[in-house]
Amino acid sequence: MGTGPNFVLDKGFYANGTTAYAVGEAVTIDTAVQSMKRIGAAATAADRVMVCMEACDASKLTANPGKVVLRARMSGIARALVGTGGFAKGARLTTNASSQFVTQATAGGPVVAVALEAGTAGGYAEIELTPGATL
């Protein structure tokens, strides 16, 4: 992890769905007001990808549908979950079906973040969110 201050923007969103949320997962804005969901797929140009900053187990989500509020990092630098294959420092990133961050290899595909350090699959790495960017 780097040194020095990180200037970020976090916001609380209602966590939709009944699947547990993990710290560092990719989430996106959902259709209900002030809500988010695990992205669970490769990001599209229409997705506003953020990083979940709190964990929540499935039982709490099931018992309190639409009422659990979790923080999501909307911009700035975040520790993110690294997907299959890992990535190199400086890699342009997208998301995968496990709501993790992976290298964007599709020309013209959305770039949701840039890796500030190399990441190993299943671990965490610092990324800088880049909403609206393309490869």
C-alpha cells in the first residue's frame, strides 16, 4: 500500500440483493433510489462502477431487504479485490462476474480504474477509479 494521503469520495447506498458484499468488491448504482448492487459481470459503458468499502453477510441482507446501508467509494483511490489472472501496475481495469477487478483487454471497452500497483488474483491492490474512461 502506498504512503501519503488519499483524497476520496465515499457515499452510503442501500445494498440491494441477498448475496453477501465484501470489502473491495466492484459495485454499481442500482435502479432504486440511493441503492447499489454487486456488479456481477463485465462493466458496460452504462455502469457507474464503485468499490464497496464495507462487508455485509447475506443473512443481514435477507432479514432487512432494502434497508442495509453500506459505504461505496465513488472516486479516488481504493483497495480493490483482484480477479483471475491478476494485473500489472498501470493496467487499465474492468470488472468480472465475481465483482472483482481484472485487466480490460477489449478495445473500446470501459476502463473503470487504473492499477496503482500490481495485483495477485484473490488479493487486494490499490486502484484509482476512472469513471467514463475507455481503452
